[in-house]
Amino acid sequence: MVDDIHTLDALQDAVTEAAPIVREPKRDALGRSYATGKRKNAIARVWVKPGKGKVVVNGKEMKAYFARPVLQMLIGQAFTVA
């Protein structure tokens, strides 16, 4: 069972002791990374590879596939590094 934490200081100590998990990206021989996203019955597969930053969705450029600027912004947020 989980240890009882009775004070806020003890909770803060317990939280800061946990080391963050650093994951190394898995890449194939060509430098590509693969990911799958699922929601309800939809499945999205994506390959990310080194290049000029061009986003292609189902054979179309991002601006042609996502006509609304809001959708383009949402797609771009996934590639923004903090």
C-alpha cells in the first residue's frame, strides 16, 4: 500500500524525489520515427523524418488538406519544442 503522507512538506519531498523518465526516440536506419494515435474507431499513423519541415497529409500539403488556419496551427503545435 502507498505510504501515508501527512504534511505538505513530505508530499513535496516525495514528488521531487521521483526522477523524470527520459525516453530516447526510436529511429530506423533511415532516421525515421513512427507513431500511431487512436481515438474511438479512428487510427492515425505518422512517419516523421528529417527534412525541410514540409508536412504532407494523405499526399497533400498541409495548407491544402487543412484549409482553416486554426487547424494548421493545431498541427504545428505538435512539432513545437518547448
